[in-house]
Amino acid sequence: MLIKRSPNGIDLPFSSEITPRAVFESRRDFIRQLAVGSIASASLLEMANREAFAQSASAQKLAAAANPAYAMMEKKTSYKDATTYNNFYEFGTDKADPAIHAGSLKPRPWSITIEGEIKKPMTLDLDSLLKLAPLEERVYRLRCVEGWSMVIPWIGYSLAQLIKKVEPNSNARFVEFITLDDKKQMPGLRSPVLEWPYVEGLRLDEAMHPLTLLTLGMYGEVLPNQNGAPVRIVVPWKYGFKSAKSIVKIRFTKEQPRTAWNIAAPGEYGFYSNVNPAVDHPRWSQASERRIGEDGLFARKRKTLMFNGYSEVAPLYAGMDLKKFF
């Protein structure tokens, strides 16, 4: 059988973050149930595993050269853990929900509108995004404000590549990311847990930093639905909720954008959201973390590193009070 392939190495066709108190308390109960062997919770995780592996079996490969500058000696999180333990509230607030419910997301056709304080506004479809710059595999840590972390081989290219194409003007100081808002595809949007659509933002120099990744895949494949298909942002020195998923619009602004978690709980989730172990969340310490996949629910804690270990971004915040601008 002849299998048609596109020139950029993608098999065709395509198949197809942080917590309010009430949700946090429900998750704590969920974990407690798992610890005592709850049949219902075990069934939920088993269902998530089945959904993730069913999608993996039909996932499309995504050719990308490994970038040695972003290799890592740490053990990678398993594909199973990375695709069944997620924050993606558009599909539910439990960690297993995205893998169970994200099958309703349709990542093709897809387009992103780029607008605002730029010289060249444009709308790009997914194929155009894939061809805009050479795809790279980069292994990044991603830490959640809830105290867990993963090490994942992402596929994409520096967001700066796209930003240069649209030529921000002198008024552009921030970049706003707006995600899909479609209740038919995302059942979690019926919940008032956040203000929808989900919005995130970066300062322009943060967005332009080489580490900030416009992400189109992981583990050698296109992004699974539950991980933000078909396009997301990964900012490895910030807490995971800064990584907007299923993006449909990028807007360049003069004023700092109002972001989803900062709107929901401004005293807990600051605009900058840098990984800073010296600044505790109001309800828990950020000094240590649990690496998913290590020793199950009772994994040993490891020390959290400033900027998640990405010290090269420190000059972005020179002279800033990182406890005030958290």
C-alpha cells in the first residue's frame, strides 16, 4: 500500500493549570481515594490509560531533529504518564479527565490568527505553521504549581521565529495567547471554574527568548488532544499553567493582558509565574516537587530549582523584585 507523506515528514491525514480551593480539595480527596485503593478512582485512571494508548496507536509521526543544546540527562517521563496526568480544564478538572474527554477535539482543520501591534497581521493554517521553521526536538522540564513535574521531549521551534515574521511595532510590549472556546469540542467550558476562553500572556522579551517553544508535537508525534493539540506554548522556566494549549489567536498588546488564572485568583497566581522556590503558594510550599513516574504516589521529593533550572533567563528579570512580581 502506498502511504502518502508530506515533504516535512508528517504522515497524512492527521488524527486527531492553578487550582481554586474547591478544585484543590476535590483533588486531594481523589488522591486519598487512590491511596486506599478506591475502585472508582482506579477505574478512572484505567479509562484514561486506554484512551491515551488508543490515540497513540493512531497518532501521526512528526519528523524533527534532536537539538543537542536542549538535551537533558534526566530520565524522561513515560508517554503514558505524560498523556494521562494532565491539567487541561477545558476537558475537566481531574488529572485523568483530559485523556478521557479530549477525543471530541478536532485538531484539523485549524488556524491561528495573529493580530494587534504588528506590521504584518496574518492567519496561518496548521500546515503553514509546520513549515514556518525547522522542527526540533527539545527535552524540557515542566513544573506545575501544585508541586509535580515531568521531563518531556517536545517538538516545535522557538516562538521568536513566528514573532519575527509578523514584525511587532514599537507599541508591542506583551503577547497574549487565546485558546479555543467551543463547548461542543470542550465539555469543561460549561464549568465556571475559570473565565473562558482561556487566556495567557508573556512579556514580549519572554516570548522572544529562544527557550519559549511554539509546540506542535511530543515524543516524536503530533500533540495528543489532551496535551494541547494541535499547537501550544511551552515556557520551561514558568509554572505549567503559563503553557497555553489549543491556541487559536496570538495578539500583541501595549498593555499587560488579563490572564485566566490571574483573574480567578490574583493573590495566588501572578502574571509572571516564574518557578521560584522562595515564593510559596498561599496554600503550600514551592520548595520541593514530586517527579511524576517516580515511586508512585509516595515519590520522594526533590528540591525545586530557581527558574526550574533554566538560569539563562535570569537577565530577563534583572532589578525586579521576584517576590512582588511573582
